[in-house]
Amino acid sequence: MSGFQAGLDGVTFTSNGRKLLGGFYRSAGTAPRPTAVLLHGTPGLEKHLDIAYRLRDLGWNCLYFHFRGSWGSEGPFSFAGLPDDAGAAVDWALRQPSVDKSREDPVQQRRILVTVRAAVPAGNAAHSVSLR
């Protein structure tokens, strides 16, 4: 098959001068694929990579990354830094040739799906938002 082969690549990119670590699950296909950015939670919590695997199985690329100060990414962790780190992840994803930059959410007109999985006092909650 020509085009894109399924796989997992280790990735690094920067947010405010700090190197962030992550992985990019590439979906197979002959053309660029829809893409999700997985925000897996705060340091020391579950990474929920089963979501990334399932998205890839459904034909989506999925970028997961570790916020600064967690899981080996540089810098101190802070909740204030989360939006900048997420924005840097979306920017990285949009530069990848396997990411379909033309497909947009018809309601919000966004190109990247961002999936958030976080622990909250009442238990686990999953939320999806679109960026850019």
C-alpha cells in the first residue's frame, strides 16, 4: 500500500522552551487521516493509551504527549502551563504529512480533535473539544 503505514513514533516538541515527550500513533491509509490529540491527565496518573490504540484502529492518527514536568518532559509541572502545552501539541500535529488538515468539524470548524481524560472528585470524566 502506498501512503501511510500504521505505526507508533516517539516524538518531541517544545512548549515555552521546554522539551515535551510523547508518541504519535499513525493510522494506515492512502491519504492523510483525521487526528486526535490525547490529553491524558496529570503526572502519575493513568495515560489511557488504550484510547490512542482504538482511535488508530478506527482510522485516526492520535498524538499523546506528557505535559511539562511529567513523565520525563522538561520543566516544572503547573496547571497554568497546560493550555500552552496542548497548543504546542496541536501545532506539532498540524505539521505532520499524515494529518488531514482539510477535514473540519462541521459544527465548530476545527481540524484537530482534542480528547481530555481527567480525574475529578466524582470519578473519571472524559471530554472532547476541538481546537484550531
